[in-house]
Amino acid sequence: MEGILNYKQIAHLIGTSKKKTPAKLFLRGDLKEKDFSGSKFQFFGNGRFWVLIGDFEPIDKWLKKNEKKVSSFHWEINARNSAL
């Protein structure tokens, strides 16, 4: 059967792939859409409530850079260093 991976191929794929930490950040703050320009994650919202979805690292960097504009936030992490 073509297209089915054996255990060695699966282990290699997991071992060599770039690991990601899928995350959602729910936040409240004084933000505008332009505050997210150039971001490497998805963002939804308007006014004072926003949801950021993507890999933890770029979202966390963005949060640290914009912390003065954020009044409160909540992280939702689905996995850590996941290759899948």
C-alpha cells in the first residue's frame, strides 16, 4: 500500500520536524488592527477584545512587546513542542 508510513518513517518525521506549541491568547486592551501588522499568527477581534491564534513563540514575543497596551490576558495551550 502506497501512502502509508511505517513506524521508522513516522519516528523520523516526528524527530526531524520543527516543533510548535499551538496556542490561543485571549486579551483585553487598547489595541488596533495596525498593532498586529507583520505578525506571524492569526488575530481576530476589534475594540478592546482580541484572540490571537498560532505558535506560542511569536505570540509571546508580540505580547512582551505590547504589554503596556494589554490590560488582561489568558493563554490556552493545546500541546507543547508538538511535531504533529
